[in-house]
Amino acid sequence: MFVAYMPSQLTADLNPVTFLVHRRCGDTKAAVRKGALQLLEALLVMRASWQGYPRQLPGSADLALLEAATTDPLVSVRKAALIALSTLLELFPAEPSLCQAWVASALPLVRDVEVAIQDSLADWAAALLFDKAAAVGATGSRKGPKKATTAALASEGDEMDWQAASAAEDASSAAGAAFAELRQLLAAVASVGRAAGACLGKLCVGMAAKKKLKAGPVARG
């Protein structure tokens, strides 16, 4: 018989697993550390994705383990840590603790000796940062495309094009959400300081060289 568990019950059941995973993240064997990180990511994502219940944020102990793993000697462990931090930030884009952890620990991987990690960081940075800046820049206003809405309403002569107006309003709403998330991440960059700014600059240069950066819209955003 299937039994539906409440999140509080499930959390209690997962506590022993979480405790074990935390311990194995510091294992002497690299393969064990990598597996523990991937399991920790799965546990945190599950807790953050319960439908119909308040999302549970990663705790300070969870974030400390993920941040420490970004400096692991093994490439696959560092990459697993990058993916975990980025996935969680994607779920909670305006959460200050996750923005801070990503900027302080994931962003410095732009200096990693492994090209695959640099490329992975660039892909995540595009989704989490630069695409949002481009969306804000594309509206021409951080408060939403009022001009676009007005133009839509006045299109087809003096007749109202409600379909275009609706699309413009949707774009305005999306741009507003993107700006709120972008502002929180940039605040984390400012909080971390010059080191984060230098990493962000290096990332921009590298992405521009590979034609992965929409410089115009991003700059306007």
C-alpha cells in the first residue's frame, strides 16, 4: 500500500542519510567524495522541490561542504560541486546565501586548470547571470518595456493590438523577475569584493572570445 509522507516526516527519515553523506564528502577516496556530493545534491534538490509545501533551503553545513569541494584535487569532484551549487542557485536565484556561495566558490573556477570546468562554468554563468542581464537590457528599461507596451497598444494605426500588448506585458514581467534575481547575484559579487570582480571580468573575456556572450544586451542590462 502506498503511503504519502509529509515533508517533515520525510526529512526525519532522511536525517541519517544526510549525516552519512556529510561524512563521506570528506572521505579519503576521491570516487566516494564525488558520489557523496552527487547524492547530497539530489537530497537538497528533493527538499527544495516538494510541491505544495514551503521549499527547504540548504543549510550552512550543506553549503560549506559544497564550497570546500570546489577546491578538491580531483577534477570530477570540483565539477560535481560546481553543478550542485549552480543547480541550487537555479532553484533559489534570489537566495542571498546561495548567491554568496556561488560567487565565492563557483565563480573562481574560471581560473581552474581544467578547460572542461571553465566551459561548464561559462554555461552556468550564461544561464544564471548573463542571459538575465540580456533579458533586462533587451527591454530598454529595468522596470519593464513600457515603450514596447505603448507601441503595441498604438500599433495598426490607432487600433489596439491586444495580442502584442499581452506579449509586451509578459516580457515586462519576465524582465522584472530577471532584474530582481540579477541584482541579488551582483550584490554577492560586490560583497565578496575585488577577487570576485576579477573572476567575473576574466569570465566575460573568455566567453566573448568564444562568442558565448551577448555583449550589447548584457551591457545595457
